[in-house]
Amino acid sequence: MNQENELAVEHHEVGHVHRDDEGSKLGMWLFLFTEILLFGGLFVLYSGYRFAYPEGFVAAAAEMNTFIGAINTLILLTSSLSVALAIAALQRSQKKLCTSLLWFTILCGFAFLINKYFEWSHEIGNGIYPKGPALDNMSSGEIIYFGLYFTMTGLHGLHVIVGMTFIGIILSFIYRDKITSTNYQKLENAGLYWHLVDLIWIFLFPLFYLIH
Amino acid sequence: MAEQTAEHALEHYAPEHSAPAEQHAAGAGHAHMQGYGTYFMVWLGLVAFTAVTVTIAGLNLGSVTLITALVIASVKSFLVITYFMHVKNDSAILKVFIGICLLVFVIIMVLTFSDLSFR
């Protein structure tokens, strides 16, 4: 009887370590909603201007390298897959596989940013930047297109960097066994963030690269 | 390379547990485990849709391009949200929240365009 009571107390204490995974997830989603509306506002701006200057947008988008855009899309889709797989691996207590997949995700983030660097360098090299020489020969629609292009892909690029940092921190938690197969909500939240970055790119790609 | 490791692990995983991953998910204590295979299929779908959207854009179909691009992007988003972000297995309240957030965005879009169109 006594022993049973002790066991019960012990069990009770273990059960009392407060952890609210559902609340954590909900909090992450609420944050993601603010992100969706942040980018949503920019998409509204884009739509309004595209509606006002259809020819300017088509002319400006002709300078875009669709191939690099498509490659970057594939890179982000694959990185989303690797995050999802990393969670599945940790759920099955495959820590090594999980960390490898997360490193692969970070690597994809780097590859994406390197492509973006080459793209932006190319445009800046052609004189396309705020008050750049190329803007003198452009219509208002083209100038607005490039303004939105740099703002939206730039903000998205920042999110890629934040996402990579987030996953890096999560990796350090996993190495120190602070995130385990039974306690992985933080990893899930990092995954949610990364998928959001992917989601935004899914819309940015056709809107900036595939205009004809 | 990482995909190979994952597939390798999948092979390893199967003999250890007699039940497939999806069935395992139904077990108590393991919250919504999705199999590796599901994720690969979703990824394949996403890649295929990307190929379709690039191809259609290359055909110069005019105004149809934008509509198809947006429809395909929406389908891809649905796949990412449902499977990668695990909303399929999430609580009803979260689904309602996501619905409200998207609804707010649609309302903003509709109001903006009703303004732009009737100026």
C-alpha cells in the first residue's frame, strides 16, 4: 500500500511537468497568421499595381531567369520534404537521420540564397536598383515591378535566413537531447516556419517569373 | 543524398515493426505519425505541379496563364499545409483558425479589387 502510494506520488510529479504542446503549436500558428497577413499585404499591393500596369509587368518580367526561379522552387520544395522527414525520423527515435535531414535543409537554404545572390547581382549589375541608371529607360510599371520584386523576394530571403537559424538552434537542442522522440514540438514549430517560407515562395515564383 | 538515407531508413524501419507506419500512428501515445512514403508522394506531386506551371507559362496563353498559375499555386499550398504542416491531423479549432485567416485575406483582396475595378 505504502509502496503504491509512493509510486502514485512519483507518477504525479512526473505528470506535473508542465508542457502544453497543443498550446505551443497554436501559438506558432498565430504567429504564422501574422506572417501570412504581412506578405498578404504585399501581395495585395502587387495585385493592385499589376492590375494598373499590365504591360510594364510583362516587360519587366521578361528579364527574369525562369530557370533559376524554377531551380529555387525545387530546392525549397525539397527542403520542406527534408524537414517533414526529419520530424518523422525523430518520432521513430532515429536521431542521426533526423539531424542529417535538418543539416540538409539548412544546406538547401544556403543553395537558395546563393542562387538569389547571383540573380540580384545580375540585376544590380544591369543598373536595376533604387535610383539606378537602368530605371531612366523604364516605364512606371517596370520600375514598380522591380521595386516589388526586390522588396518581396528580399523579405522572403530574410525569412529563409531566420528559418535556417531557427533550424540550427533546434539542431543544438536535438544534439543535447532537449528535443526527443517524445518531446519534439519545438522541432515541429521550426518545421511549420520553414513550410511557411516554402508556401510564400510557391506564390512568389509564378507571380514574378511566369508572367507572359 | 538525404533522400537515399531516408529511403534506406524506411527499409530498416519496416522489418523492426511489423505494422506499417500509418497503422502505427493509430496506436496510443504516438501523436499522428505519418509515413515517409506519404511525404515522398506529396513532394513528387509538388514537383510535378511546378513542372506543369512552368510549362503552361511557356505556352503564352495570355490571361489564362495567371489563372492557372494561381490555381496550381493554391493546390500546392493545400498539399504543403495539409501534409507537410500536418493540419490533416490537427484539431478542429486550428482548422477553423486557418480558415478565418484565409477568409480575412480573401476579403481584403475582394475589397481592394472592387475598389480598383470601379474607379
